[in-house]
Amino acid sequence: MSQPTCVIYDRLSRLHADEAPDHRINACKAYAAQRGWKVVHVATDTNVSGATRLEDRTGMREVLSWLPRVNYVLAAKLDRYARSVLEFQRLLKVAASTVTTVITADGMVSPENSSFIVNVLASFAEYEREMITTRITESKKDLRSKGAHMGGIAPYGYRTIGGINKKTWAID
């Protein structure tokens, strides 16, 4: 019997120094080694929302191209795959059609429980994304009410002044 193979996937909405994917990728490699799997590829997406369509992510397209040839797709946590139940379901459907199992290195989704738990966990990831969107929307609404500049280029005849979350327009 040949050695099982896997592709590692990691996604970040925004790249900050303290969020670098190295620790998650290393956790995936350790998980694969513990199970005796051969890692054949590592794919990453940076500055990509978890709600973005699978086909619109460079790293996920790499993962999808590997599906017919690997046993597992491995991410550190479920929310690295998607924060949309629809997109996660699409990934699961494609993986199932190639007899590939989608799992996580944190043990939440393992080869033993993947068919049961993935849908429940994907729902929570989507809920969390909705909460993040609500928080950001409310924060922007508050800043607008205080006359803060929300970003982008100031209108003609104006320039932006002030610090983070305190930027306003001044006549230029």
C-alpha cells in the first residue's frame, strides 16, 4: 500500500507580522508526519477573504488542481478554508468527487469525523464572519458620524489630516 499524500492550505484575510502563516503550516506538517502522510504541496492565499469564491483564490486553485492526486487536503483550522458555508460545501463536493478528504490539523475535523462535523463547524465560521462584518460596519458608521475620513483619496481641493481613526479633510 502506498503512502497517503496531502496538500496543505492556508489563507489569511490580511497579512500582519504577528499573523504570518508559518506556525499554521508547521502544525499541518507535523500533523501529516504524525499520521505518516507525505506533503506534496503547500498552497497559501494572503489578503483573501474567507468568503471569496474558491476559483478566485490563487492558492485554492492550486489545491483544487491537486485533488485528483492526493488523499487529503489539510489546513490548520476550518476557518482557513472558508468563512462561507456555500464555499466550504463547494470544496467538500469537489473533494468528495475525487475521493479526497478535507481535514484540519487542530483535530476538529479528522479522517474519522469529517463527514459529521464539517457542516456544523462551517456554519460557525460563517456566523463569525457575519459578526466581523457587523463590527466593521458599526465602527465605520461611528467614525463617519464623527466626520472621520474613511480612506482613499481626498476629494479635489482637500487633503487628509490626523492620525489613525482621526483622519479628516482640510481645505488644501
